[in-house]
Amino acid sequence: MNPLSFVDSPFSGAGFVPVDMRAIFGSEAYLRRCVEVEVALALAEAGLGIIPDAAAKGIAATAETYRFDMDRLIRETDIVGYPILPMVEQLADAAGEAGRHLHWGATTQDIMDTATVLQVRDAIDVIERRLEETIEALWVLAKLHRDTPMAGRTHLQHALPITFGYKAAVWLSALQRHRERIDQMKPRILVVEFSGASGTLASLDDKGLQVQAAVATELGLGVPTITWHSCRDGLAEAVQILALITGSLAKIAVDVSIMMTTEIGEVAEPFVRHRGASSTMPQKRNPISCELIIAAAKMVRQHAGLMLDAMAHDFERATGPWHLEWAAVPESFALTAGALAQASFMLTGLEVHPDRMRENLAASRGLIVAEAVMMALAPITGRQTAHDLVYVGCRKAADTGKSLFEVLATVKDVATPLGLERLEELTDPKNYLGVAGKMVDRVLADRLTAARP
């Protein structure tokens, strides 16, 4: 089949989805997982004396070597609506006498859901690895630039001074929380689904729960307390967390892309020849990683909403909502892995320009620390009076192009009680960083604590 979108395009697909995630969620990989579940079921049932041991061995041996007739499988899946019956028919025929015991007591959704969980387990490993790479890159930036002053901005305007290490630590803190969320969700989603037609395991009499537990053991999964055929909060939770991760990455990407603008120029994505180049403007160096991250985050966000919609299953087996997961789950994991890969690349090689940060910080000629003067004056004059005095000084500085110090030095009610030396110190932005450094240290300490076994 020809690629339908840029995500699968041979030209742009690699920027959105890394190869390892394609290998996990590819159609052939999914078929192998379904077969793996069928084999685990046969082995579990043989161990409990439900089917002959020879049948389980025959099924397992056939599964190792059998190559499906894919044209037939595709054609029959289109007719049936699901791939399991066509898959079971081919595998059972190939297994001969042993095939009579294939898919014993199972239903289609048992196999497909459990196969999906196996894919998700591998996908989580990829997400965790790439998340750790991104965390490491941010940790280094936060530590290296703990005391690098820059302008803090609110509503896209200078607010108060911060440090670039503080900004990186804020980014980092979100990803550290996402790592905790992933750990917490694993026991809820990495569970087997084997419950039979209506979820009661009626076809296996009183051995149903034993088989369920044995299948889980074979596959290295947990055992749910009850059937989740029509209760989809587990997979929905996984996609919500992926949306949170990509949302946090998008926040970083938005910040970096704005900081890369010509007028600000405080950071730049790593230089690679022709990366971000324009076909017509030789000077351009576009924030390509940022753009891919932002786009991926928006797509995962849409899938997060889709997964919430997909939770509304009718009765014990859904008429449609389940199918939404077939797109939302693999694409969300794939896009999140791609966004993390872009973030890791970008942040590991991020070019930081402290000189430009200092220039921008000084652009307001001290107005960015007007609060510092006001708070120092407030105990003497009262807060409101201090505010009014400094406010008038700010307006005069803005109108005349003078620095805040130059203006306030001529205001007797400010300069006299504070003194010129103290006033000059207060109007220097690097002296008004609050506890930014200590906050960075706390985030760095959390990273060190989490890294210990």
C-alpha cells in the first residue's frame, strides 16, 4: 500500500516516527504477537490438562516456522472484519491434528487485546529510554546554566530576571513527573486479557481463572481482577500520559523556537548542514525539531481525545469504539517516540548564547527589575507609595530612553532613603534572581535520587 500521510511518507516519516517504534507496531509484528498469545494459551492449557501436551507442542512448533499466506489473510480479514479467525484457520490447518486445540476457549478480542498489550510493553521501554535521554540532556543544561541570567517573560514581554538553568529545570521537572506516571501506570495496563466470549470464561468451566493466570505467566503479564473487554481505561490512560509527555515537549519546543527568532537569538537548534535551510533564503535556519515536536503533540492530543471517546463501549463488546484504538494507540506511541527523539537531539546539542541573553536582559535599561526597587523602598514609604514613585520613574525612563537608575537617582524620595550605591545594585538585573538557583538544585537533586537503584 502507498503511504497515506506524511507520517508514513518515505520523505518525512522518519522525522515523526523512529524505526524502532515502527518495528513494534508494524502489521507483521502485530500478527506475530497474536500468534504468540495463541501459543501461550495452548501451553497454559496443556499445563493444566485442558488440552493434550502434544497439541500444545505441535501448535508451538508450527508457529515457529509457519509463513502465512498474506494475500489470503488480507482478503479474509476484509470479509470477517477481524484478523483472528483467518489467522487461526491458517495456523490450525498447518498444525494438523494439534490445530484442533488452537484458540481453545478464547475469543477474538482476547487475542487482539493481549497482543496490543505486548506491543505496548515494548513501546513503553522505547518511550522510557528516549525520555531518559531527554531528561539527561535537560539535566545537563540546567546544571551548566544554573546561574546564567536571562530575561523572564510573561505575556511575551520582559517580566523579571531568571536564569536559563531555571528555565531548563522547569522543563525538566515535568518530564521527571511523567517518568513517575509511566511507572505508576504499568501495573494497570500490562495485564493479560483472556476472558472468553462474554467475559465470564464459561467455556472453561471452573478452570477459567487458572488458565487466565497461566497465560499471564507465559507472557510475563499481570492478571486483571475482572474482564476489561469493554472497560478501556487502561489503554486510555496510557495515551493520556503520552499526550502529557508530548504536551510538555511542545512547551519546550515553543520556547526554543521563539528564543531562536532573529530578534531574540538566545538559543539555536544544533547545526547540521542544510538542516532547517530554505529553498530560496540562504540565511534561514529554521527550528525543524521544534516544528516536528509541536506537530506530533497536536496529533497525540487528538488521539487522547479519541481514546476518551473510545471508552464508551456498548454492553460487553463494543460496536465501533474499540476500532478507534487501532489507530490511536500505535500512532500515539509512535509519535511520542519521534517527538522524544527530536527533543533529545535538539537539547543535547542546543546552542546557548549567554551573551545574547545578557544583551536582551539589559534591553529595558533596568526596567525589568523595577519590582526590586519598589520592594526595597516599600518598608520605608509603604508599598503603594513605593509603587507609585517607581511607576512614574519607569514611565519617564521609557519616554526618555534613560536607564531606570539614571531616572530614579534624580528622584529625591527614592534616592535619599535608598542611597545611590544601593539603588545601583537594585537596578542591576543579575542581582534579582530570587531563589532560582536553589530551585534548580532541588530539581537536580530529584534527578539524582531517581537515578539511584
